[in-house]
Amino acid sequence: MAALARPLNGRVIGGVCAALARRFGISAWTMRLIFLVSCLLPGPQFLLYLGLWIFLPAEKGASTTAW
């Protein structure tokens, strides 16, 4: 399995769903859909996403600017 890191390519917002999709071997869009559906349930999904965005390292060679 690949190491958990936010990829350079395939990001939509922070790359968290793309990183998790790569880790579990599924499509990034499938992971995004799972995340969106899970937001309909009670729980800290959005806070978990923000925490992963902050603490997951970016892939090597990533620039530090978002735009």
C-alpha cells in the first residue's frame, strides 16, 4: 500500500480524499462521494477532514502555495 500523503495531482480542495482513495485502492471520486454522503450523518466528518488536511504531509516536490 502507498504511504498516506496528499498527492500533487488529483486534488480538488486539500487532497485528503485523493490520498485516502490512493491508500485504499479506490477511485478518488468514489472517496469524495463517500465523504459527501457521510456528511449527512451526525458526527465530526468535516473536522476530521480539516485535521487530515493539516496533519497529512504533501507528496515530495509539492509547492507550498495553494494557487
